[in-house]
Amino acid sequence: MTLEIDQSFVRVDCQGVPAAFPNTVHEREESLLCELRFIDPAFGNLSGLARDYIRAFPPLGKIDLPTDADRLLKWLETHFALSDRQRDYISCLRARRAIQTQRGKQLSAHRRFVSMTDSAVDPADRRARIHLNPIRIWNRLLTTEFLDAGATPPCNVLFFATPTDVSLAMFELESQVLLNELADFQPCTIEFWAAHSFADRSQLSRFCNDLVAMGLAAVSTD
């Protein structure tokens, strides 16, 4: 039940965004480029594509930046024969933005989870209750661009919130099943989980320790 995590999936800071509601064509272009900077390595001419998009879709009214960025991504997908690598960049960007949106909507739940990640409680402790990171999204990647060496795409990957950023992990099929079990049962004890799982208590304990180390699970005694 191996797990792999891509630590290179790091934050892309975007400073100097002109406005949440750009007022001029230049501001709109700069805002879009800043919002979508993550995908630039896969496209090479993102500024030119953004200008083409802006010419094709002049604003009919006040449009917010996230909506405009979503439309540009959809435009890229429907108007160009994208490579699998380009599609993976778009998938990753969408997942990052979705995680950030979820974090904003579930801020208190995420803060509570983060507060439990420093716990020294052993998951095998009979009092221990296992909690899954509430901010997570499954996605599917078509290339090895964001995967560890040895991965054979296409692969299901899990994007999840860290205290300050977004990370992703790749799981073998057996581990995906266990993770889905935990999502259904949590918060739960190892004993309860083992009673309803194909895996035994020792397997689940090792798996849980891996999840805790990654930031995907936390353990408490409350």
C-alpha cells in the first residue's frame, strides 16, 4: 500500500493583480495572466492567447476575475487541440483553485483539522479517532508531469490543502479503496475501521501513519 507525494507541486504566487474587476483591456489581460500563470510552462505564449481570448470575448458587463479565468480555460479546451501535458496543467490549476475555494468555505473545519495535526497520539491507541483532511479533491492526470518517477498514467491523484498551500498525492488502487473507506467512516477508531474493512488493524495503522505524515489525516482523542 505505497503512497507517493509530489512535493514539487508548489505554490505559484501572483502579486500585483490590478483588480478583482478589471476596468481596462490591459488590466484584464494582466489579471488573467496573473491568475493563470501556473499553466504558462505548458503553453509558452499565454499572453498572446489571453489577448486572442479578450478580442474574441469582450466583456458585456462587469465580470469578476475568477469567472473570466474559468472562461479562458474552457476556451482553450474547446478551441485548440491540446496535448495531454497541457490538459494536465489545466486540471492541476482547476484543482488548486477549487481547493482554495473550499478552504474559504470550510475555513473553521480546516483550522480545526490543522490544529490536530501536531497531535502525538498514536492512531493505534484505542481512544484515538482518525480525521481525514476536509479539503481534498480527486482528479485524473494523463502524463507524468506532476507524478513521481515510475508512475504509469493515466493516474488518479488526490489534491489536498496544506496549512498554507495545495499538494497532491498518488495512491495505488488498494490505498484508494482504504482512503474512500476512511472518508465514509471518519472520525473513527482503528477498531471500527478494521471491523468494516478488507484490511486488518496493523495495515490500517501503518496506512494511517502515512496519511498523518502527509497531512491528509490527523488523530485526536476527543
